[in-house]
Amino acid sequence: MPRIERDAAAPGIKPDSVAAASSGASAFSMGRHFMYACGKPHIPVGAHVVPPSGPDWLWREGPEAFDRAFAQMAEHGLTSARIDLLWAAVEPERGRLDEAHLAVLDRVFDAAKAHGITLHPALFVGGEVGDAYWDLPWASGVNPHIDPELVKLQAAHAAQLARRWASRPELIAWDLTDEPPFWIHGETTDDEHALEWTAALTHAIRANHPGCLVTIGTASQEVDGGPFRADVVADSLDFACVHPYPIYSPELYADRLGSRRMSMAGAFETALPAAPEKSVMVHEFGASSTQFAPEAIADYDRLVCWSSLGAGAIGFYAWCWIDAEPAAYRRAPYVRMPHETQFGLLDAEGKARPRARVQSELARVTGALDPRDWRVTVPGRPRRFLCRTSTSNPTTAPPTVWTTRPRGRMPRPKRLGSPPATSSRWCAGGSTPTSSPPAPGCPVRFPAKSLTIRGPRRPSPCFPRRLPRRRRPSCICARLSGGARSTTSKPAASSIFRAPRKLRFPSSRNSRACA
């Protein structure tokens, strides 16, 4: 008989409201799997808030844009907001934090608290949204992940913010940065530097904000084998994050938006960082209304969220809350990435799109459930995937959880249970193939490198077989809200703004607006 294993409550959390958190201690903590808010399981559901004027809002407007956004989010039943802290604005000079801008951010925190919204700030944002990059005037061209002096400055920067906002009960968790490594320095950041950078910043924050939660908003690190993979940095974090955007990886997801392969991308990427025994949050997801019909995006969001929840996701932040205003279309980053103008749950006039209802429904249902009763184990059966490998050379072939189905349909995972005939060879996560299910405690091989650890309690998922590369269109066509079409040619190789690898435009058959 299955046994219900209750998720243990987080120790040291007072059983009352978030507002009653004591000074210097966080109201949020991690339980055995889910996040806890003052002793109760909590699944944050919200969106990333970027004001309509753009990511560089602070040079155009005040915190009132966030106050309006938080009020609207509360009306839709959402509980949390992720915001960017632009590095060049917070620290305009080496070692000096701008007190005037920090006072503005204090008012953003106040607005969130007034509307009952928790805040998830992302530090050191510089390469945000498309191919825009707000470089530091006092450290231009320096890789922030490998330069020792710059790492020390970042640790001091994070420590000051942690001391300033440690008593804020609305602060749900710290995000070290958004989607590292910054694409302009991506090729020069390796695993060792990623680990050292993460450890230095988490230590600085926790020393000044005891009991707080820390994560990194990573994107496609497990899929692309990046240096900030969970098997590299997870030990320093409280939970891992994924930003599933299958529309930007046509070589892996060459399907329509509503297909099973596309809509299960969130669940698949949620399973990858879970191998090092860390809970995983879906930190960003969505698609642009310049590329797909709003109703199709809503259906896609619904499938992504609920399948990811079934895979163990502990929170959901949609990208993003509201569209960019028309005046921002000709400013960076939207002038080079026009489709980024309309990812919002709300359009620029504040009218809710269908995907806003999906997010509200998710918040309502998860808020009424008790995640402590969700962990089901079957005695005597290890919880891991069985993966079939090629019989031609099983020791060198990359392991795969999936089997290919005809006509490009979504691969289907193998069911747990007894292995088939001895002619089939099985492996757990990349260990040596055998003719029987793997025993707990076997070595686990991650896609980018080998890592000898004890077998995780959760399944060790592996990568699907890469699809053949398809020719992408030589130009990007997007329909703006006014109905006009904008065509942007690919930038020249010598351009100072190099297109980031993760932002690859989808193929023409995935784009409603392409000719």
C-alpha cells in the first residue's frame, strides 16, 4: 500500500502572519520540499514586474508604477512579485551604493507590503531582456563572475542590501542575479568560477540576513550545459530555478506551442536540477503575443504550470506582468527584440489577457491545497527513472529517458517497474548500463560532466535526443500592438550588441507574425 509521507515543517518559524516576523530573521524557510511561510506550506504564484517604460524605469518614473502593479496583482489573487535591481543604478560608483535610489526601492517594498505581495528581488541585473546590456561605467568589460576584486565588491554590495532589508517580512527570497552568466561574458565563465561566485555572495547575504532563502534565476543551464548548472551551485542555494523557454530552442522543441513536447518543457527542466536533492521553482515562463494568439499562450501556460507542479515545482513566476508601452518600442532592449514588448499578463493599457486568468486560477487552487499531503512513496521501490540506451555502444551513448515516436510527436517517458527482456539495457541517470534496475546509491552522470555522488532520492532525469537543426529565418518579423509590422535583420558579427545564445527566435512555423 502507498504510504503518505508528510512534508516536515520548517523549524523556528512562528505560526502567525508574515507581518509578525521578528527583526533580522526571515519569515520564510524551506521545509523538506516546499517553502514555508510562518510555519505553513506556501507556493508563491506571481509574475516578474517590469514597468511599462522598460527595465531602465528608474531613469523615467518612480515607484508608483510598482504600486499600481502590486494593486492589480492583488486583485487577480497573485501572491508574489519578482523585481530587478539594476546594478548600474544601485552602485553607480565603485563601492558606493546610491542612497537616493535605495530610498526609491524602500518605497517599492512598502507598496508590496501594503498590497499583501511578497517580493523576490534579483541582484546585479545588467544583461536583462533580449540583447540589451547595461554595463558598469566603473568596470566596463570585466566579467563579474571571474574577476576577484569585482567578486569582493559584489559580496559587499549584497551584504549591505541584506542588512538594509533583513527586517522586511515581505522579502520572500534573494535572487543572486538573473540568468547568469551574463551573455556578454558567457564564454569565459567556467564551473569553478560559478561555484566560487555563488558561495561568496550567499555567505555575504546569510551573514547579514539570518535564515533567509537564496537562489539564482538560471535559464537553460542544464539543457545547454552552462556553468551555473544545479550540480555545480545547488549546494550553496536553498532551492534551484528554471526558466523554460522552448520557443527559443527549436533544435530541441521543433513543434507548435500547444504540443506535448513544448508544454512539458517546464516539467522536463524542473526534473533536471532536482537530481542534486534540491527543490525547483519555475522562475520565468511564457510566450509573446506578437508571436502567438493570446488564447494559445494561456493554454500553454496552463499546461506548463500544472505539469511542472506535478514534477515537483515549488513556485511560479510568469514573465512578465505587463506589456511595454508604445513609447518604449524604440528604446533598448525592445528596439532589437520587438517581440519582448508583449509578454505581459496584462496589455499596456492594463487589460487582462487570458494567461492572467490562468495564473489567478493557479494561485487560487494551490493556495487552497495542503502540499504536506502530496509526497507519496511506495515502500521497496526506488523513486528513479529507468533510461534505455543504444545497444550498439551503451557505455558511450548518452543516456536518455525518452523514446522517439514517429512524426515528431512528444517523446514518452518509460514507466517505472520491472525491466523488459535481457536484450534491453538500462541505466540510471548515466551510470553503467545493466540488465536490471539500478540500486540506490549508484553514481550519477550529469550531461555536461561526470559527478560521483550518492544516488538521489528523486529520479535522475537525462536529456532527450537532440533534433536536427533547422534553418531559422534571416529576419525577425513581429506584429506590434498598433498593428504595424516591424522587420529587424540579424545584427552583423562585428556589432557591439551580440545576440545572446539563449534568445534564438523560433522557426517561422512557430511564429504567427512571420511571413
